[in-house]
Amino acid sequence: MSTLEKLPVTVITGFLGSGKTTLVRHLMTNPGGKRLAVVVNEFGDVGVDGEILKGCAIPECPAENIMELANGCICCTVADDFIPTIEALMALDPRPDHILIETSGLALPKPLLKAFDWPDIRSRITVDGVIALADAEAVAAGRFAPNVAAVDAQREADDSLDHETPLSEVFEDQIACADIILLTKPDLAGPEGVAKARAVIAAEAPRPLPVVEVAEGVVDPRVILGLEAAAEDDMDARPSHHDDPHDHDHEDFESIVVELPELADPAELVARIEELATAQNILRVKGYAAVAGKPMRLLVQAVGARVRHQYDRPWKPDEARRGRVVVIAEHDDISRAAIEAVLIPRAEAAE
């Protein structure tokens, strides 16, 4: 069987909050004539991204074609989760024309590519391409270290020291593994920020890579699907900080799930998340909430103190009108008690 006859898979990777789910939603509704299937790899215990995507399922990508893997990094659970999921998608009738894999924001893409060498699937599937999303504003601002100023000062004082932080290594590995970079939220970064972000990416990339500016996930599917990169056969061109298989873990990060009471006003939750990001150095908050008097569920996405929210779908009759959010931080910065003290009103927490 030739490579062109294999079922193509596109791996969508990117830093926290870079817009991966928004991109997948756009591709689902604009598939370019392809029948798509989607695999979502959650970091945390609540299937937020999967719920978002299933809410916009269409005939070209029905709900049964959308599968979640919430038991850990897919490259660490190959036999138990990843391979059975891929095989289940390939067994669908009609079979998908293309599979999208949305990785966790903390995922290292190269170990995932190695999973495609698994004997059960390597002759039937190929990595069409790796798409890395980079938040233009965050890249330009250098938000890959908890304290950028301190890191810069140490680097100036001693060039021999390694001042890499886990976040910067994740970002660099994603860029190094990519076939194309989507520079997201260029409107927030402005022309100077976009130019700076492009320079950072060019400096980190091991080879020249195309960089495409994308707002709200809108990109022609012909630009990113059908690359025929066969990335699983091109591993040497995709260097990683974590090429040692014993190096790959996620102990630098931790997530907790917080149950939220019904809100009187979305502004209350936005203010609490902004306070949380400032006081607790939280990287990411995503999930949903119930607002009193509103029949629609409130979807919440936050990167640091930048919070976005919208009503995404009606509450189902059998659903409890309570919210759930995943909060992600570096391991030493996360405290359930401190987070809940900010996110949950005192009266509710005391009940």
C-alpha cells in the first residue's frame, strides 16, 4: 500500500490558548469536501474541548466522528487509548477521509509522531502534516518563562547557564516539529507584535517554515490539509529537547477541575479569573458556566488574564446548571484551596 493510499492524519499542536479548538471548529464546518474525524486529547478531567466540538457537529463531521482521550497524553497511552481510538475511526462507515488530532496545549508532538510507527497502524495511516499554532501576542511578549526579566538577567550574567523553562521547551519542540505555523490573534499583537513573533519563530525553527497569520481560526483547508508530509518518516528533521524517551513527562504541569455555582453576571467570573491569573500565576482556564436567567451555556476560555466568553449552546433538559472549569498551572504554582477561594463565592463555598 502506498503512502498516498494511507488515511491522512493532521496533528494540531500549539501553546496553551493558541486557538487549536477554534481552528478545528472552523475546519469541521469548512472541510473542503472531506469527511473529517477528530481526536481531542484533554489535559485534565473534564472534556471541555470535546463538548465544544460536539456542539458544532455537522454531516461532514458528525458527533460519532469526534472522540476524546482524557486519560493522559496520547503518546504516553498508545496501546490503551490512542491505537484503539484510531482503529475505531478507521472502522467507521463511511470511513473518514482525514483525521484531525488536537493535542493538549502541553503535548510534545514528536513522541506522538513516534506512535504512528506502532505495528497495528503504520501501514494504514500517515501523518499528513503537523500544524503548530502560536499566539502572536504571547510569542512577541516572551511568555515562555514565569519571570522573563529574571531569566534575561541571569542569561546576561552567565551565558553558560541553561535558563530554559518547561514552557519554552514545549513551545520550541512544537515549532521544531511543525510543517507549517499558524500565527494566531494577529489583531491583538498588532503589526509590531506580529513582526516580532515571526522573528522569534524563525530563530527557533530548525528549517525554514511557512508562517500564516490566522484570525478566529479562519484558514483555507487547502493550506493545511493535504500536505503529504509523511512526518512519521521524517523524524530526524524534527529535533526535540526531549528526544530521550525517558525525558518525556508532564510533571512540570498540573491541572485541577473546579465546579462553579450558577452566576448572576458573567462579569463576576471574568473578574475572578483575571484576579486568579495575577495572584496565582495561572496559565490557562477553560470550561463553561451557568448564568442565572440565561437558557444558554456560557463558554469560557482564558490565557493568563485575557478572558474570552460566549454563549455556545442551550442547556440540555437533563443537565445540572452548574459550571466546570479546568485550571492549568506549572506544578509549583497550583493550589486547589487558593484557586477555589478566588473562583467560588464565599457564601457558596461555605454551603
